[in-house]
Amino acid sequence: MARMRPPKIHENSPDVLREEQLRNLVGVCDRDTSYERRRDAALIRVFIATGARLQEVTNLSYDLEDDARNDVSM
């Protein structure tokens, strides 16, 4: 074990959108008032505001009848 080297881990940084690109993305969603576009805009804003990853956002839960189980408050 003393002669073993740790494995090389190559981490590729994820692509990051510039502020202008984020504004354009939210703007596209804001132009349309359909449920899907409003939902998309809300999700994009959550990503922007929190820096959360997709899995973290998709694991959020909300239960109208049990506040103790909610990850999101209204």
C-alpha cells in the first residue's frame, strides 16, 4: 500500500451560461404564459438562485396536506 499512488481523477467542469444567456433563456419563457413555459421559467429561476443540481431540484417534494413533509414552503 505504501507504494500505491491514488488514481488520477479528471474532472471536467460543466458548461456555464453567461448572465446574458440566462436572461435570454428566462425571457423566452416569460414571453409565453402557457403552463409549460411558466413552469420552465420557475425551474430555471430555481437553478439560477440556488445553484442546485438537477437531481437536487427533482428530489424536492411538496404536499398540500402535510407541511412537515414539504421541502418547499409557500
